[in-house]
Amino acid sequence: KSIFLTIRNKDFLIHTPYHTFSYVVKFLREAALDPKVTTIKITIYRLAQISHVASSLINAAKNGKRVTVSIEIQARFDEQANIDYAEQMQQEGVNLIFGVQGLKVHSKMCVIEREEKDKLRRYGFISTGNFNESTAKIYTDYTLFTSDQKILKDINKVFSFFETNYRIFRYKH
């Protein structure tokens, strides 16, 4: 069933490699195809050589979603994959943010905005993990999927900071 409806009912915590990384891919694929989704914002640190995460984001942009990706080009061992996918995403109209001077973003965050009953509702996740499907089978990471609007409002502020980093935001959650 829809991962949005599942997350709307309660938060889920996955623990890779003990749980499958495919939930992250399913979440992004569903967002890319869902006509109610308007916006996807995500941080990326490390992508696989063949990345279903990047493909989902490119498909979302092709499907008319506003996609913003904050990507770290200097991601140890995976720089070339990040560079290659950044070029592909840029060609497809994805808004890329290449980081903030002097700040390394290693947190993994995603906010998806979806139109529901004439208003926007946010869904997303916070994760310690990378977006490399291969290493997700080895490294231990946690990903919290949530529709808690307070948490997601704060995550959205982080993306606003990335885009206009001279503004200072207050975070509550």
C-alpha cells in the first residue's frame, strides 16, 4: 500500500542492514509518480554507481515536481558517482545546492510536500545513512520516516538555510 498512508498513521524507524534500504527507494519512487506530490527536498552525501535514489529524483523532476537536492560533491569514495548524477539531475531541471561554504552536511533529510484536501501536508525522513544502495547492505544506519508536521517544518527550515545561508532560523524539534 501507499507509504504515505502508512507513515501518516505512525512513524517508522528502519535499521539497515537489518531492515531493507528499499523503503527509502519506494518512498522516493512513490513521490515521483504521485500526482499530489508537488515538492521533494533531499540531502545527498553518497550515491551508488547505479542509484535508484537519483533515478527517482530525476523522474520526479520529469513528472513536474519541484526537486531540490543538496549534494556533497566531496563524499569519500563516491565523488565520481555524485558528480555524474549531479550533472544528470541538473540537465533534468533539478535545483542543486552544492553546500554551504565551510559546512559539511552529512545528515540525510528529505521533505516531501503533498496536496491533501486543499492544503499541503509534509512527509519525510531523517537518517544517519548514505544513499548508496550497495553500502546500505553493510553499514549500520537508522532512518526515521515521519509525517510529524513540527519535525518536518524544522527540516524545511534547514533547506531554506541551505538556499539563503545568511538567514538564521530557530529550530524547535
